Amino acid sequence: MARPHIEPYVELDTPYKKWDIAGFKGSEYKVLSLDHDCGACTLKVKFNGGYKRKPGLSYSDMEVFVLEGRIKVGDQVWTRGHYAMIPAGMHVGAISIPQGAEAIVMFNDSEPSFEESDQNHRLALVDKQVSMNSYLDAPWAPGNIVHPSVASGCMIKPLFYDPLTEAISFLYCMTPQFRQTNISYHDAAEESYHIWGESWMMQFGYLPTGGYFWRPEYINHGAFRCELGT
């Protein structure tokens, strides 16, 4: 069984839970979506001030998007808007978060895991790794990367494309008063989190800042609109 259809969901009023597994003690989490068979999940994570972790790796591809705060990872500093894709088995440097931070964290293949290590696993596909500040280092592009496509007024910043699965991660932006009137479906699951802004969809209603959905394949959706921008 894949992840169930979750739409709409607003996480802001859901309390965090203490995370008490290796590599994540000193942080708290909210589950946005979960595959109950393999453990793959999307989480909102709050790293409390003083959080530290030694170098190590996960056995799942992991994506991180920093919402707030500063995260020191090895010799890098991840700030608001930083995106990282860390392939399964690739080690990352020691982590320290003196003042706390919040991030969206995605484990794409299996349940969250951490193994202390200062080396990559021999099978790690390290060439897939991405680390950049998406707000500063990625340009906006028109949303019509496929055809048929979205109406004008929707833009994207592609962050990661997986040539093995053809999955793509991106930021998207809808301009104020954006409208699209058609109903459509896709042959791939869709996942979205509203960092800021709002949107409305005919079947599922209003989604504000903090809104999230996981939409499986072949689910009809549309028409949709955005009044103030997203």
C-alpha cells in the first residue's frame, strides 16, 4: 500500500511529538504523510536549540528544506530556503543547531534511519547529491515544462530530478489572482506544502500557509485558484 490520499491538511495546529530515535534526539516532528508498508514519510521537524549530531548516513534518500533557522552541516551553513538532497548511504558532516530550526524532511525510500559514519556506503549514488539555497541560487522558470500544462501565472524552481524514478522536486509560485479552470489527473503522485500563501481547489477547498497534500496517481483535481499569491 502506498501513502493514502491526504488533502487538505493544515499542520499548524497539530502539536509536535518528541523524536527519540538515534540521530534525532533533541528534535521534534509532525508526520505529514506516511507509507505504512515501507516507512517512507514526509515530516515537519523542529530542531531544538543546542541540537547536535555526529557525522553519519541514512539508508533512505533524504530531502531537507529549511523553513527557519541556521543549520551547520560539516563546513556548510544551511539557512532559510536551503534545499538538500542526500542520497541513501551518503554521509554528511557533523550537525549543530545552536538556536533551533524548522525544516521539511522527506525520507523517500524507507523509515527514518541514522548510522554514525565518516564515510559513504560503497553503493551510495553520491552524484545525485544536491545542496543549494533555493531562494538565492535557483532561478524561476515558467511552469509549462510539460504539455498540456498549467495556465500562465504559475512558476517553478526545479531543485532535483531523479533520472531513475523521474521524480522531480521543485518550488512553485502562483501569482495573485491565478486561475486555472480545467480538471486533470496525473500518472504520478503529487505532494505539496505551502511555505507561504494560499490556494483553493474545487474538490478539496482552501489551503493556507502550512497546508499540505499527498495526492496519489489518477486523482482528479481542479479547477483551482489563488487570490493573494503562494
